[in-house]
Amino acid sequence: DQDAQAAAEMIVEAMLMSPNFLYRTELGDDTPGTVNITQHELASALAYGLTDNPPSMELLSAADEGLLSDPAELAHFARDLASTDGARDKMAQFVYWQMKLHLLENSDEVEAKLASSLMASAS
């Protein structure tokens, strides 16, 4: 069935070309003249920004309940996310590339030591 294969190829091509496939978008609510991001967009931005991972079910539940508009709740979730392995890995990668450590001869060893050191300091 060449028609079915061609149709499937067109669908995959359309998905891969869509900006929504490559980028997360925060479009906000429908308030005219301003962009107020929604609770779920805030949860997504927080989780991906700190850990490069999607929001947890707990964070999504807080977004469902509208809790993330409270600065104390938002700070609580930010602290929780910052203490995860994902946040430590992201920070290690950031430091690794910003300090150009990848240019060192033993860059793999340096990266491992950096990650280990960040995990120890977070404990």
C-alpha cells in the first residue's frame, strides 16, 4: 500500500515541521493587550527551566488548583525542583559548557567530577 505509506510519511513530515513539535510555547490566557501565562504554562516553564523535564503530577495538580499564583507555593515547588537530580545535571551541564570544560583533554572525567561535586554540595 504505497498510498498508506505516503500518507504516513506526510503526517510525520507535517509533525516534524510544526513549531509546536520543536518548541514549547506559552501563549497565556485571553486577556487583551497582555500575556498572562496560565498556571500550566507556569508549571511547564518552571519544570523545564530548572530540570529539562516535564512537570510532575504534583506540580500539575497544583496548577489545576491555581496554587502557583501564590509566591510561597511557587517558591516551594522551585526549591523542590532545584533539589532533584535533573536540576543538578542541568546545572553541571551549564557550568561544563560555560567554563568550556569540554575543551579539556579529560573532559568526561571533569564532567563526572563536577556532577559529583554538585550532588555532594546539595546534600
